[in-house]
Amino acid sequence: MKDAYDAAVTSAHELRLYHRIQTTAHVLKKLADTVVAPTGLSTSQLAVLAIVGDQGPVLQRRVAAQLAINESAVTPMVQRLEAEGMVRRVEGSDRRSRTLELTAAGRQASERAGALFASVNLAIDGALADPELRQLAGLLDRVRAAASAD
């Protein structure tokens, strides 16, 4: 097998890109889980709070789409957040559509988690220069879009 950094290597397979992305995501997830542990919430639950907080009242299915997961996977997270008094579900005109709103407790938890989570982003900032950060963001967006295309 060619060296992964050999200029002649041109395929994702030869570069083991899936493995690299997966292990990097795993390492970052472990770091994030450790950092946000004091909140008592998972990084997935905090992602729901961030989306709802950023977008105001938002449909639960839109949250699922932004997290790239099934709506059925979002439901238990929302139920826990609702039980903790952090989110409020408002039934829409169609019984299948639910709008999510942050409560004051949810806003506070989201802000606290955001402050804690800053250290995860600082680890990434420390590894890459600004142009590399922008390039990586764009490349990851393209890979995600290509992988999700029907």
C-alpha cells in the first residue's frame, strides 16, 4: 500500500479517509462528552437545544434534518428535554407536526454548554490556521452533501 501522504495517492480508499473522519469524530465526541458532562445532558441533547435556541420556534422534523437523523431518534431527546423543563412542544394544526421552543431553563443550559463547549472548538482552532478551518468546513460540507445525495 502506498504511503497515505504520497502525492500519487488519489483515492479516499487509499487515504483511508472514512477511517480518519470516523476516528477524528470519535476523539472529538469523547472530548465534548467530557467537557459537557457537568450539564447532565448529552452532546446530542445539547445540539437540539442549540438548534432550537438559534432558530426560535422550530419544527421537530427540521431539528432532525439538521442533525441528519430520523425524527424518531429526536423524539426521546425532546421528551427528556421537555421533562427537564428545557423545551416546550407546541402541537401544530397537523397533529404530526410539533414546534419546539426553548424555555428559560433551556436557554440557560444551552448558554452554559456553549461556554463549556468552547474548549472543544479551541482544540480544533489550535490545530488549524484560519484558511484551513474554512477549507475543512467547506470540504466536510461537500462530503456530507455527496454522501446524502439520493
